[in-house]
Amino acid sequence: MTYEEAKSSCPNRGAIQRSRSNKRYYKNHSIPLDDRVPCSDKLVDDWEVYDPREEDNGSLYMYND
């Protein structure tokens, strides 16, 4: 997917990353994604969305009422 597609489909607590890289750019950050992601990386179409809720059954986001 393109950088713009990944950026728009990423959840607030999620991140985007290139498919061949382990470096994640989290959306919930004080510096906008557009300022942190290198311009050359924005031109490729191998972006993926990382959603931490999909790991460990989402235990980081569970809470007791």
C-alpha cells in the first residue's frame, strides 16, 4: 500500500512501517508522520499498518469497568 493509504488507515495507537523494515512510525506522536518519514520512503508502495491490538489478544487495551 502507498504511504498515504497506510497513514490514513492506521489507528491512533498504531504505526506504519515498510514491509522490509522493522522501523515503525507511530501515529500517536508529538511530531507528525509527514515530518518524521523520509521523503524517499514516502514514494514507495510497500507500506504496512501495524496495530498493537492484534498482538497478545489486545491485552494492552483491555481494562476493567
